[in-house]
Amino acid sequence: MGKAILKVVVGLVVAAGLWFGAMAMEFPPVFQLTFVTFAVIGTLVFLMLDAPQINAPSGWAAFVSVIGFYIVLCFGYGATASLWPQFETGDEQEKIAKILEGKENPLDPWNADEVIKRIKELDEKGQMLSERIKALGGDQPLAATVAVVASAPKAGGSEGSGDVMKIGEEQWQLQECYNCHKIRGEGGKKRGPELDNIGSLLTVEEIKEKIFDPKSFMAEGFEKEWEKGRMPDKFKDVMSDAEGMALATWLSTFKNTAVATPKPIKKK
Ligand code: HEC
């Protein structure tokens, strides 16, 4: 009996530690509860080790107990999982598919026809570029000219500005900016500012700077969050330059002065 009490006490201490530890690290309440539940289950398992042995059922009784136990577990897991706030299986699958689609290189080195086709395409692009360079004046430094041509969004013919907007909005969804920011009244758990008027406050370049280096600007009134580095400093690693640019371009179109997007203060 003394042993059981000790185990319960240890269990309570662990549970309290997890509860307050998770609170200090600002885990959402669901996580706090989950951690404490694990401590309770752990304590129960340890208590069961000391429990007197029962006569194991056999035959049909054993079969029914196993199935019954399995059903209880399944419902238990299902019910717990449905408590999770953001998790939507369909949504997550779609996001993964999009990421894979973006990264996949469709060029199969064993498919000679395709390789030849790609080389031809590249060759045509090269010729087009050199014609443009000539048209722009051959005396300009080559690198600068190429940069001008490459930065024109319609240079390739396929990338109209509509595509840039689409990619920008997609990045907003993929990178889950909406977890912290509201835009058009959607998303955000009050962790970061509403961004509906960001286009009136920052240029495209500045927005991109803020995304790739969150310490570069600080939203007025969010001093504490800025200090603590609440806005993740990972986007430069998970987005390409073009994707960041598209996201910034899309955001720069939001100029709704009715929304009090805080003033960004230059920090670097
Ligand atoms: C985990 C929460 C979080 C995520 C995710 C997040 N941000 Fe932020 N963001 C913040 C916080 C908090 C601030 C205010 C403090 C600061 O300026 O760093 C902020 C500030 C900003 C600002 C400046 C707003 C102003 O008025 O000055 C912009 C722009 C911005 N975020 C864009 C983004 C974009 C785009 C993404 C997605 C790629 C993103 N954020 C993802 C938390 C987040």
C-alpha cells in the first residue's frame, strides 16, 4: 500500500511538472492536457504492476475481451485526435502534395525525347535572350542586362502577374502565415498583427525583407513579441527567393486603411 501511495505521489509531481512546464513554454491547453494524460496513464501502468493477478480469461471470454479492449482503444484515440484544433487530414495531404509537386524535377534523364525537347526549349530561350540583349543595347554590361530581362515577370511568356499573385497566396497558405496573422478577417490566433493594410506601410522589397529576416522590422505595439522572436526565422530556408517575392507582392496589394495594421519600425 505504501508503495502505491508513493507511485501516486510521483505521478502527481510529474503531472504537475508537465502541466506548468508546458504552460511556461506556451503550449496550447490541448497539449497541456495531453501531457498530463500521459502522466496519468503512466502512473496507472506502474500501479498495475503491483496489482494482484487475476485469472486470465480463456476461450470466448478471452476473444471478447481482446476485441472489446481494441474497440475501446480505437474510440479513445479517435476521440482524442478529434480534439486537436487545426488538424484536417485532407488539408494536410493537399499541402504535402503541393510541396512535392513544387520540388519534383520532371526531367527524367532516361527519357531521351524529353531531354532533347528541354534542350531545344533552353536553346530557344537563349536565343530570345540574346536578341533582347541586342535590342537593349549591346554596350550595357551583360550581367545587368540579363538581370533586367530575367526580372521582367512576363519575359518567359508563361509567368504573367496573375501567376505571381496565385503563387503568393499559395505561399501564404503553405507557410501557414495565417496561424498568426489575420487577412481579410481570416486566420490568426491574435499572435501577430492583422496585415490588411500592410501594402500602405511597406514596399514589396521591405515586406520580403521582413519575411526572410523577421528582425528587420518590428510591428509597433508588438515589442514583446519582436523581442522574443515570435515570428519564425525560417522562411528564408523553406522558400525560394521567387516564392518570397511572390508572397511579398501579393501582400503589397492589401491596402485596406480600415484595418489598423501596426506601423512597421525599421530595426536593421
Ligand atoms: C508564429 C507566429 C507567426 C508566423 C507563423 C508568422 N508571423 Fe509574421 N509576425 C508575427 C508577430 C508576432 C509579428 C509582430 C512582431 C514583429 O514585428 O516581429 C509579425 C509581424 C509581421 C509583419 C509586420 C507587420 C507590421 O505591421 O509591421 C509582417 C509583414 C509579417 N509578420 C508577415 C508574415 C508572413 C508573410 C508570414 C508567413 C510567411 C508570417 N508573418 C508568419 C508572428 C508570426
